[in-house]
Amino acid sequence: MRSTFQAVPAKDSWCLFRRVLSAAGGCRRRTWDASALPPVDSQPPEAYARGRGGCGWIRRKGQHLGQSRGAIGVRHVAIPTPSGLSPHDGLVRKWAVAARLPFLTASVLPAVAGTAGAWRAEGALRAGLAALAIVGVALIQAGANLANDYFDHRSGADAANRAVTPFSGGSRVIQEGILSPRAVVAAAALCLAAGAACGIVLWRLTPGHTLLAIGLAGMAIAWFYTAPPVRLAHRGLGELGIFVAFGLLPVLGVEWVQRGRLTAEVGWLGVPAGLLVAAILLVNEFPDAAADAAAGKRHLVVRLGRARAVVLYELLVVGAYASVAAAVVLGWLPLLACVVGLVAPLSWRAVRVLRAHHREVAAMVPAQAATIAQQALFLVLLTGACLADMGLRAW
């Protein structure tokens, strides 16, 4: 039996990055088709067999592969598990998938853009402190990802989710038995503690207590995004929390590290960064909406409905471009920042796909990929514009 359920094995971060770009570019290959075969999570635990390469293989009962007709045996069908893992993969690979390392760009790139903006405004760079701040931000997001997996497991949202895509539905390491819930929540606490340690060092090396307040706010949002009793995502406040925690706060934090003060000129970079990371969260909620609603996780796609959530997505994307244009007009960003307009065709593609297929999980995967690529390319270009302007002024 030939399976129509195809997936690109996520052997490493580069493979996953290529998958993002190919899906964003309109690859015709069906990456995940939940209707083609029964969901992976519906298989009993004993269905999992040894993994090979980057895929976890599933055993399914069927006709015997031998010559005796009618005998019942076990047939191996190449159906990759959503995580792309098997219990026999190494610990480094398991934890890289659990922490969703390729997606740490959601918070790291805003911090990098903020550092470039502060460098341009101040004329000097404290490189060591900048690197420590970026590492701290990455650790906090990794902790947030792990905590989200654990609390979604506790609430039943991930277990009920049958519409898993390469970009949504959690890492699945708990649901597939790759890592225990206790190990995942312990790793979340460890990542947050390591991020806090980076923040404490920076706080002691910078004036005042502003950086301490920024760090505590970011960690609180990261933990209570799905953790009780706050559960921001369950109350429809997830996008706002992510806008603040992974957009505004990283930019404000790195500016304080570099300059010892906060200004609208640099801090405004957090606005387009936060809007685009909120758009990533929003688009990834569409496939999860049914399972999340059943588990009481009433995020904005559940509350607004899919059609209105598409409009909100469009407003977030348009707002990112508009905020850059406004900053250029006000003189906060150089004219070179208009280079972000080169990302507009990719943004338009994401909008078109989401409008047409917001009720079809498999067909909207390119919109998810395009949204992730959009944020990365937008912030890379914005960072480059700040650095190029600084170089031109020095020349």
C-alpha cells in the first residue's frame, strides 16, 4: 500500500529551515494530510517501532509480507511521527525538537534588531553584553516552549489535537512518549533559570533596576502563557502577551543594556517585531482551534471565529509595515528601512493562502511557513538597514 501521507524528515535545524522555505515558496508536495490516514496519536503506544533516520516509524496491522496468503502479521508503513523522532534518537536531538530550537528566531531576531538600533543610536557596541542578552532571550523562549508543551499536555489540548502540522500542535515529545512530562517541565524551569541568571548578570552591570523589571515581566509571561492560574492563552490574551514578551521587551532590554536608557527611537523597533511574532502565534492557532476549544483554551481564533481571525492576521501584518513607515517619517528609522517592502510579496502570499484555506489544515501549511519566513526576513532586513545607515554615516 502506497501512502499519500508524505513528510519531509526533520533531521536537523537546517532540514526544518529548508522545509519552511519550500512550503513558503509554494511547494506542491503535501506536507501533512490529516485526512489521508488515521492520526498518528490514535495509534496505541505499542504501535511505535524503532526509528530510522529522522522519522519515527509506526507499525500497523495488515496483510503478512510473506507468501502465505491470508495470514495476519505486521506490516511496516512509512508514516513519520509529527515530531520526526523515535525513542532511539540521541538526547541532544530530542531536546532540540522539544525546545523547538529552529523557531527561537521569533525572540532572538527582535533582540538582534534592537541591538543594531541601539548601536546605531549610541555609536558604540558593548558586544559581550549584547551576546549575553541574546542568549538570555533565547533561553527564556526555550523555557516558554517547553512549559507550553507541559501545560498543554496537562490541559489535554495536545492529546486531543489531531490536526498536527510541522509548525503547530506542539513538539509532541510527550504525546509520543519520547520525553516524560516531568522531564519537560523540569527542562522548562532550568531554561528559565538559566535565562534569569543571564539577566541578573546584566542587571548588576547596568544602572538602576529597569532591566530587572523587564526581565521579570518577560519570564512571567513566558511561564503563565499556558500555566495556571493566569493562562493568558486561555483568556484570549496570548497574542498580546507574545507581542510584549517576544517583541517589545527584548528590544527594550537590549537598549537598556547598550545605552542605560530607553528611547522611542530604538524602542519602536519592538512594535513591528512584536506584531509579526503575534502573527506567527495567530496563524498557528488555526489548525489547533478545535482541540483547544474542547480543552478550554479559548484563544483568539476560538473567540473570534476563523473568518474574523483572518482579518486580525491581516491587520497585524499591515501594522508591521505601517509601523516601519511611521518610524521613517518620524526620523526614528533611516530611509533604508523601507527595504522591508521586499518581504511584501511573501506576506501577500500568506494572506491569500489563509483567506482561501483557513478551514483546511493541510492547505494552510504554506501560510504558516510564509508567516515564519516573513518575520525572519523582515527583521534581518531591518537590522541590515540600521547597520548600513550607521556605516554610511561613518563613511
